[in-house]
Amino acid sequence: MENLSFFFLYSLPFIILALYRDKDGICVLRVNCANVLMLFYLIANHIGLVWLYLHPDGVKQLKEINEQTVLVLAFYSIIVVVAYVVSGVILGTRFSAVRVPDVRVLRVEKINITPIVLVALIALPVSIAKVLDGSPLLDLLSGDALGANAARVEAVMAGKSFFGIKQSYLNIIFYILGFAGTIVLVAALAKRSTKYTIFYVALFLVTSTYWFSNVSKGFIVGPIYSVIFVFALVFSKGYLGNKMIWRGLVLVLSVVSVFTAWVMGNEVINFLYPLERLLLGNLVPQYAVVNFFGWDNLLYGASVPSWYSFGQHEQFLIDVWAWKEVARWQVGQNFYSAPSSFVSEAHANFHVIGVIIESLVIFFSFRIIDFYIKKVRSETVYTALMVFSSLHLSYISVTPAAGKPFDYYYWGVLLFALYFYQWSIFRSNHFPRTAKSFKRFPSK
């Protein structure tokens, strides 16, 4: 009977998402913030549940699997899917429909590259200096893969600063450069321009050098996702079901497999590793959190940043706790973090009530964000901002969401866009004036 219950709960989210569609196809496969969050949550926190359920004796670091916890996680997936659909139905197509950029306008639209060059000139010396300042990347390039990964963990534990500045503050520069690079990427693909392609590659090298200085393998994934999403919006009406896109994903998995083998110092390339990491990497800590916290030991908001209460409480770091729980950490050992989604955060604080409320708040908020991004006048800036926002905000599918309203990385990007591209955002700079996109979004 439990098998029947699990497979019913497991299948229901797929059935609901397959039925929730518009005239262009299944909504969850189209590019906007709400759809991408739902898609990423499904991949990172639901598909792998069948793997856990069919291996009661343990998966990865988990020595045994509690079937009841897996059933709860499957039920939570249904809650997330229902919140996604309900938000779209209540707010209507004005908020949920995907705006497809006009390719004809993209090909003739001019881009202000001065602020992009300015940010790149600021970022370049910071990127180089960070690598040369005893970064784990130097150990990796010298052939010491194990030493490089150990140095990465130690740097995170020590909270290392750079130029006397907290590293997370420096990251703002590179998030802004990432958004600026997406603008160039849109132009490169839409115009099929060698000049913009070379410019984008140069920006990619600057940002990737900075992110890879701590031998983080994730730096290569973001730009590839950006290419796929821009391609989908520009050439596939925002639809991610295109055959070329799926071929691109296969290429991504292959590249990440080879790259991971080098970073980890493995002699054998495991081509299934990226898929396993994708389906279980965040699901395992989410399982650990939901399995541990019950009605008798809830956090009641203690996991949110301490400035929520003006320093009156000490924040409980769920991702660090999950790492220690999964890795069976002992006092004196190095520790890292094992992030999971907003669902595990909500469960740990307020159980199923928290999951329901937080899911609804998040998806209604994302629909509103989508609505305002669609109002951007410039097709190029709109496409870049939608792709960047979809990818950046969707990280709450694999990280807690409590601090997202005060995400200074995203606010930094918005301020950059508003200051340097305010004409493109609030006024039409399209040419010719008779383009179809003008009829959809007329000037007042």
C-alpha cells in the first residue's frame, strides 16, 4: 500500500504540470522566473525521490532511508506545484504569460556598452589579484587537486576577506558583470555578430577567473544555462523543449563530467556524476532536514538572518547543520555547507504550515516580478534581465529563501540596470517604430 501511495504522490506533480499549459505548450517549460523556479525545484528536489525510495538501505551519505520522510517530501512537491499553478490562475495571463522578444528589433537595437566596459575594467584587476592571492586555483594548477579542495573548505570556514573587504561584497561586482554579459550575449546571438561574441567571451573569462579562483565547479554551469535560456527566448518562443536545447544539455553534462574529474583529481571520468549531483546533491540535505525536524523540535523562525530580529536571536544555519548531519561531522573537523531548498527551510521552522504559506508567497512574488520585468521597453534589456532573474532567483530551489528579499546581489544588478539603462527600461528605443513588439507594449 505504501508503494502505491508513494508512486501516486510522486506522479501527481508531473500530471498537474503537464495539464497546466497555455496555447504555446506546457507552462513550466517556458522561460520566466516562476516557471524556471518550478522546473528547477522539480529537477533538484523531486525527480530523485524515486531513487531514495527504491534504496531503503541508503543512498550516498545516507545510511538508511525513512520511507515516511520520502512520502512527506513527495507531498511537499505537490504543495509547491499547486502553489505555482494557483498563483498563475489567480493572477491571470498578464502575470503568468511569457513575453517573447521581437527578433527583428533585437537585430537592429543599439546597446550602450560603455557601462559594461566600465564594470569589466573594475572587475579585471580584482579577478587577477584574487587568483594570485594564494587561491586554491593555484594549488589545482600545480597538480594538487586534493590540496585545492581542502583549501577551498578552509577559506569558507575562515570567512576570508579580500582587500579588507568581505568577499560577498566584492561578489556584487561580478553579479553585475554577469548581467552585463548577458546583455552582450543576447546581442551576439540575435545579431549573429562576431564582435559581440568576442566581447562576451572576454567578459566570461573575467568572471570565470574570479569564480573559479576557489575551484568551484559551478562557475561553468551558469553561463551555459544563460546561453540555453537566451536561445530559448530569442529563437524558440521561450520554450525549453527545443531539440537543440536538449542536445545542449547533454553537452553540458559531458563538459561538467570532464571538468569535475580534473578538479577532483580523478583519473576516471564519471559521466553520470553531473546527473547524480543534479538529482541528489540538494535532495539529500533536504531529506536530512525534513527527517530530523518534527512538530516537537521546530525552529519557529530561528533560521532567518539575525538582523530580522535586530540581533535578538542567533541564526540557526540549516545548510551548515545539514552538512554536519549528512557527513557525520565530529568536533574539530572541517565543515562546509549542504544547502537545500526553501521547502526544507519552511518545514524546519513551521512544518507543513510553513511549506504551504512560503510556497504561496514565493510564487505570487515571482509572478509579480515577471509582470514588471515584462514592462521593460528594450527587447535586449528585457531578454537579458529575464534570463538573469530567472536563473538567479531560481536558486531558492536549492537554497533557503528567507534572505532573498534583501539579496544585495540582485538589488545591485537592478540598480545598475536602472541607472545605466533607464532609457531602455522606461522609454522605447526600438527601431523601426512599427515593430510588433510596439503594438504589444505601446509607449504612453
